[in-house]
Amino acid sequence: MAEGIMEIDDGNFETEVLQSDKPVLVDFWAPWCGPCKAIGPVVEDLANSFGDKIKFTKCNVDNSPVTPGKFGIKAIPTLIFFKGGDVVEQITGMVAKSKLEEAVNKLL
């Protein structure tokens, strides 16, 4: 796990994401998912740039099936942006870094 990115699961999702005082990006992924591996470094770059303002997290869908189900996640990678416990934006699939930066800036 990259520095500045927290691993979350069904057990701590509510505390770490929904009750967070900072906006949160959750990267729903799995180790076997090629596009998830491709988007990982992009998320790490964003964590390095915005980690003081936004909490960056990853949720392995194989280990934590309940949380992705609650948010209707059918494909990975899916990035969900939360602010004040509410979903602000959801992006599925491999997208350009600029699109992710745009979503991150909306959280600030």
C-alpha cells in the first residue's frame, strides 16, 4: 500500500469514510484486476498532491463484499468521492488523470 493511502474494509468503512471530517476518495479494486493496477499509480500521485486535504483509501472488493454492494458497484476499478458522508461523484474504469484531478478539485 502506497504511503498516504489507507486500506479500508467493511468493518471500518463507516468510521473512516462516512464519518470522516475530510473528503474521502475510495478506490474499489481487486488484486486480479488489470485496470485497477493501471489506475493505482494515478491515485498514488493524487494522494501525494492532495493527501493533506483529502483522505485517500482503497477497498479490496474480494475481502469486503458488503460495502461495494451498498453502493451498487458492478465493475472495478470504481472510484467514489465522498464529502460529509455523501457520494459526490463516481467514476468507473480507467480514466485520464485529468478527469480524476477534476473530481478531486470538486471536493475541495
